[in-house]
Amino acid sequence: ANKEKLTLMFDFFLAKTKNPKRVLVMALIKPDSAKKDIK
């Protein structure tokens, strides 16, 4: 269930962000920072 949630979140992030690679890296290293970056 968690993995599916994360996948959906990533899909949403990738669709919303202008810099998906940076978001993915940040999500892996600092999930909290990545969330802030998206908002």
C-alpha cells in the first residue's frame, strides 16, 4: 500500500514540478525537503 501511495505521489510531483530529477534525488535523500520543494 505504501509503495503504491509513493508511486502516485511521485507521478503527481513529476507532473507538477519543473525539475523532476532534482525532486527525485531530494525525495530519496531528504523526503521532507522534497515535499517542501513541491509546495
